[in-house]
Amino acid sequence: MPKRVVTFGEIMLRLAPEGYYRFTQADRYGAVFGGGEANVAVSLCNYGVDAAFVTKLPEHEIGQAAVNALRRFGVDTSFVLRGGSRVGIYYMEKGASQRPSKVIYDRAGSSFAEVARQDFDWKNILKGAEWFHFTGITPALGGELADVCMDAVRTAKEMGITVSCDLNYRKKLWTKDEARKTMGALCRYVDVCIANEEDASDVFGVRAKDTDITGGKVNHEGYKSVARQLAEQFGFAKVAITLRESFSANDNGWSAMLYDGGQYYFSKRYMIHIVDRVGGGDSFGGGLIYAFLEGYSPQSAVEFAVAASCLKHTVEGDFNMVSAQEVKKLSEGDGSGRVQR
């Protein structure tokens, strides 16, 4: 029987100009669906895991299109609530060279943002699950969502289910003080914390010394300290931190670190030429969850997760459309990019 994972969050409609056109130039926009926890569910299904995604979408055709996008990859949508009036939207302008990518949100009043605590029977939703995953974006959306997340993680812990959280701080959604208060309470129930090189600083004020992410400088020793402090503060069993060195919008150094309470494990470093970086962190999370469920060693787990995320940067859209076999091939050293015949 495949392992079962439940993820919880908002799936959005992404509208993006073709190629590298700016918003003010574009007269055509491509449309795809995506969102942090939905992206993780799709990755897991592509690896053969039984993944369910929990959210709320309107009953009209755009809401159904979002459900269909998930079903295409085998995601269990049986706990998707229907109702409300709109799907959240985000606009994505792809950056190039020294011009950064830009995101504009239009998600206020979405069906998901208006959910209520009584909408979710978490004991039923989590029945048979081995893992529950959410991100810091979900409680940031306001309304009752912080309380809904708390209900979910408390129930998961009562049921002996592993809980992971990607901190995913978004300054356009809430302030650092708001994030610190809410995420500090939720993280008491989290087993595996996933963060990028900025999240720990933005949310909890835990900073890596001698690191300049805008200058492409990442200090490994500084992130060892960050991981250790997070684990000590919240009791995390594992802390994973992705390490992005931004040389330009197109070219990044990409690696990660995993801390298991005793040892630190650093992945190999990839130099990536970016096709689409949205969903890069989510693909790392999906890869890490899969590796842990499959019983990988800590070093193998972080290598698999980083390789999965490296490949995502080469795929258009939010979803990581790669197989476990493709990820394993890269993680084991074949990054040649040679044509497969």
C-alpha cells in the first residue's frame, strides 16, 4: 500500500505574460493552477505516494478546472470543499538577468480565505495518513485559517501523524510580528520544519552570520546555528533549509542543509539556469517528505530533495512534473542533460 499524505492550503489561478514580457507589455496571459501545498501533493503523486489535498473552491467552472488540474496527477480531491464565489489569483512576471521576477496577488475574498473551523472534520480527513503538511502561507490568509491550522496540527499529533511545515514567509500577507506569534504557536506541533535562507530570520529573528544572499554568499556554519536554534526552540525533530545563491534572476546556486538534532547534512551544490523558479521550495518539500517516507538516510534524503527542486527550476508552471526515477538519476550524479534516446 502506498504511503498517504494530506496537505492543506489554497490552490490559485496563475496568470502570466508569455515569455519575458512585462505586465505593461503583455496582451496574452497563460493560465495554470498552483499553490504551496497543492504543489507538494502533485510532486508526491508523481513519486507514487497517495496524496490528498484539502482546500475550498467555488462550484463554478474555474473552481472545477482547479480540481481537474489536481486530479490529472492523481491527487485525492475528495476532501475539497465547494462553495464561495472566487478562486484566488496571482499574476507572475518572469524576471531576467538583473531584473527580478514580480508577483501581484489578487486573492482577497477567495473561497478558501473564508473557510470556518467547523468546515473540517480533521479526524476523518487524516484517517489513515502518515504525514500532514502545510505552509506558513495558509494561516497568513486571515479569517479563521490560523485556528483551522491549529485544529489540524493538534489532531495530527493526537493521531501520531508526522507534521511538516514550510515557513514560507510572505511579507505581502502579514507582518513579521504577526507571523512570529502565529507560527510560533503552530510550530510547537511540527516535527519537520522546512525553511529557506530568509524565513528563519523573517519569522523568528534567527539569522545566519556572514551570509549575503543578494551577493550570492551563503555561510554553512551560520546555517548550522540557525537550524540548531530552531530545533532547540520548538523541539523540531528535523530542520531543512534550502540555500539559494542569487547571482541573477536566471542563474542561481542551489543546495540545502538537513539537521536531525545531532548531525548536519549538506547536499551537493547545483548551478541552475532557471526556466521557472515558482514552486522550487515546494518541490524540495515534496522530495524531502517522499525520501523520509521511503526510509532514506538523512544524506540521501537531502540529496533527493535538492535534486527534485533543481529539476523543478527547469519546468514551466507551479507543478514539478518529474518522476522519482528522474530525480534519483540526478541525485546520484548524472546532471549532464544529455538527450535520452
